[in-house]
Amino acid sequence: MRKIREIVRLYEQSKLSQRQISKALGISRPVINDYIIKVKTSGLGYSDIENMPDETLMDILQGNKKADNEKYDFICRKFPHFTKELKRLGVTRQILWEEYIQENPDGYSYSQFCYHFQVWQNISEITMHLEHKAGDKLFVDFTGKKLGITDRVTGEICEVEVFVAVLGASQLTYVEASMSQKKEDWIRLNENALRYIGGVPRAIVPDCLKSAVTRTDRYEPDINPEYLDFARHYNTTILPARPAKPKDKALVEGGVRIVYSWIFAKLRDQVFFSLEELNSAILELLNPFNTRTMQRPGVSRKELFDDIEKSELHPLPTDCYELKKFKNLTVQFNYHIYLNDDGHYYSVPYRYKGRKVDVFFTERSVEIYHSNVRIAVHFRNRRRNGYTTRSDHMPEAHKWQDNWNPEKLVCLAKGKGDAVADVVGTVLTSNQHPEQSYKTCLGILALSKTYGEFRLNKACERALYYENCTYKVIKNILINNMDQVHKEDELNGSLPEHENIRGNKYYIEELQ
């Protein structure tokens, strides 16, 4: 009845047009016009109805004929049921009217049905958020005010955040305290809310806090990648509330106000020494809160949830979400990404080299995505400067190396001489890419086909002496027959000291 009095007040005192009153109060013009006509017809003004009892004003608006009208009484008894049914997915007023006419063929036309329904809503002041379909949205946010936990030793009180989640249709509510608003806590709180509800709505509607949204925008906000991955795991969508659009989050803000009076107020004199104690106390109050009968719909949140919303939710996945970290990296030209948290390289299919990829990693795994498609997954490896490479990621020309390993190469080298084995071991322990080290070793071993194993072993001895075990150095030693020169012959004879006389290092450089 408050809205009806406000309509009359604005019409008489502010001299606003019916269109302006409609916009200000969110009530259609035909309904506003109907109220104004009825109040005028009764000969009353705002001063007369301002303090009038609601029942008296309702009689004036409805008229005695309506009170005696069996058809009107019948439809009025159906309106609470219609209100609940409109929350079901796909249910419209047209469908409800068709069902009503089947039950009562002499009932109102569709336009009269809609008119009386809207009048009943405004007279009864029932605002049950008809726009929220069952199973459609879960609204989530932190409260502005905080609760606290006390240090047992110092007595210092540490403020904690309070998370609130409200289902759109039934208004079933979940509340939990948390140490921070960081994304790790934020995602865990969202998951706990879904587990408490026992299902997944089609969308989660957060406010534009940093843990959920990295960049706000009215049309296309940038959602935190970790939060988006959480939504992917639960097969739902993130729909952030629009900036400066309070109606987008009105439901959760209303829930916050109720939480203040139902939970904050009742815990105000209690002392908690841990987050677990506080959350246990919140849960004890939360269950009675959800089973308490709401004044306007006449049923509890839990009853409404069980009746219209529970069956519309998606089932929960079997596994809980494993928190992931995110990085945006560029694939290197060796078709690996470098994860600096591990100091390790992970392969992707070679065709993605040079591309930007999204990398999600947990304690156990590394997942790599390109254009929202997963292109690689690896077990996490924390070996510094190491490589984790899958053979199916390699181009055909590189797959030959997959048949080789360090032990096999060293064993093959030993068959050609100890010095050859030492050179191969030195190459394998160098910091070059495994693919290149395998190529170097195989190139050195292949020299035995041209020069024989004996000469190769001698050339490797000289390369070890020079401390320069590259394929090019060893090959040049063989080409220049330096493997056949004894070290003693090199040392025989003494040369006069002169700045133009070149030492060993010069020749090593020449060999390279």
C-alpha cells in the first residue's frame, strides 16, 4: 500500500506526469492511472489516505463488488502460486493464463489477467524478484563490514572478510568468513557456496572486485583467468555486475543487510579464537536462517529452493577444483615454453612456436591453452634448466632423437674408446638443448666411419687436452692429422720468447 500512497502523493504534490511517476516508481502507466482514478472517484486525497489503515484503503481500491466477485476471488487465490511458477525456467504469464483458462473457462481474458496480477503485486507489495529464474544465477559478494577473531596471547582482534552468496529465485543464502579477498580465497569461497547449495547455477554474478574482474567494462569486462578456469570446471558462466548498476547486485546487497541483522548482531558479544570457530558459529545460524519462513512469500528459503530451484541446477562435478596459477607466455622457437617458477621447459606442438599461450599450472600439472583450446598437458617438473618434451609435439625431422638417451649414447661411445666416451659425457652435461647435444654426440661418433675408431679416440684425447669438446674441433683435428702428432713432439725444442710467436690457444681458435 506504500507505493499506492506514493503514487497519489507524487500526483498531487509534485505535479509529475503519469509517465514520470511510472519511471520513478517502476510501475506501468495503466496501473498508475487506475489508482489515480479510483482515489479521485472516492473523493479522497493524499491527506485522507496518508494515515488510513491498509485494509480500509484496499476496500476503497477494490470496491465492494470485487470483494463479492467469485471470479476475482478465485484468481486472487491463484496469484501466490503464479508468482512461484514464474520462477521456473521458461514459464511465462501467457502459459499461466492458458492453464488458468483450462481450469476456469469463464475466467478473465489475457489482458485482464495481466492487469489484475500486476495490481495484486503492487497492492500486496510482494517483490519476489520475478526476473530471477530458478537455477539461473548465484549472486556473490563480500560484506562491507567485517567480523573478527582474537589472538589468544595478545588479545589483538584481527578483522576478517565475510562472503555472502544468494541464489536468485529461492534466495537460499550461504555465508562464510575468510582471512582475505585474495583470488585464492575468493575461488575457494565460491566453491564452498556451490557445495553447500548442492548444485551449479547457469551463471555466477560477482561484483567487480579484483579477485573476479581484472578490468571493468559495461559490455565486455576482463574476467580473472583463474576465476574463469574455475567456472569452466563447474560448467557455469561468470557474469559480472555492471559498474554503476546497483540493480544488477540488488539481491546480494539485500542478503548482506539481512546477514548483518541475523548473523552479525547475534555474534556481536561472542569471542572467537580461530577462523574455524567463527565459521562453525556462522553455520549454526545459517541453517535456521534458511529454514525460517519469509514474511512475504510465506515459505522459507529452503522450502522454496527444494520446491522450484534444486531440480534446475546442474549437478556438481565429482572432483573439487584444484587451484591453478596462470601465466601468459610466448612459445619459443624450439616449441617449448619456459616456466620460470620451475626454471623448466615444457613442449607444445611445434606449429605453435612464436604464439602467445595461456599456461595454467597446479602443484602436479601444467596445462597450456591457445585460443581457449588445450594444446598440451604435462606433469610438473621442477628440474632447473630441464626439458619435458613429448615426441608427438616434434616435427618429423626431429623425432629421430626420441630413440636416443644419454645412457645409450655413452654406452655406444665406450665401444669406440674411453676418450670418446669422456667427450660424449662432456657434451651431454653441457647446457645446450638436449636435441642439439644428441646431434653433436651422433656427429662425433659418425666420424669413426671416415677416420676409424683409433684415430677418433686420439682426436678426442687431444680435444679433452684442449678442453674444447665440440664436433667442429674434433673434425678439424682429424682433417689436419693433429691426432697423429705426439704431445712429446710438440713439447720438444724450445722457442725464443717473442711477441709474434703464437701459443696453443691460437691454433685451438683456428681449429674452431
